[in-house]
Amino acid sequence: MRWLAISALLGPLGRIFVLSLLATLYMAGVHAGILSETVAGDIAIAILPLLLVYWAYTDSQRTRYWPAYHYGLWLYAAWPVLLPHYLVHTRGLRAWRLLLPLYLALMAPVVGGAIGDSFSPGVERQIWLE
């Protein structure tokens, strides 16, 4: 029950940032060889764009802008292109204040994996063998 109360306080946008932090730590741990790869971690990474679609849908209730019936699917598949479109259309020039943190949150697991790779055992050996 306590988890439900915390989840209600975060809201859709807060959930993106919390899951991004967890996915980043997971990817860094897996690529560094500290953690073993699990399906739950992979699902957490796949859910990030889905949470973005959920946030955009709940935000569209306030802004009354949803371009097409299948916009959620397109946003999930091509979020790097459609996220700026949605934010600029609904917020104008103020969109950049929200766009940059969202890009960082959605790309953080990839960066965490790259950092984890640099700390994995045998990196020097792998570089010299290639």
C-alpha cells in the first residue's frame, strides 16, 4: 500500500525519471560485470518510452492536443523526433525546459551502459586484441 501512495505522488513525469535512474544503475552494473542480466531489467528499459507515451497522453488531456488516433504508437516508436514536435506544439519556446531533461532521462541507460563497459574487467585486454 505504501508503494501506491508514493506512485500517486510522483505522477507520470516523475515515474519516467525514477525508472530512468533505476535503469541507468542497472545497465551500469550489468556492463561492469557486477550484476547479472535479467529480463526484469530489460523490461524496465523497454518501459521508458511507454511511460513517455503515458505522460504525453495524460498531458494531452490538459492541452487538448493529440494529432492522430495512433499518435501513441508513433511516439513510442519514434520518440526522438516526435517528442520535440509534441512539446513545441503544446508549449511553444518553453518546450526546451522540459525537452532536455526528458532526453537525458531516456538516454541515461545507454550512457550508464557505456560507463559500465569502461569499468568492466578486461577492458584493456579487449582494446589491444581488436
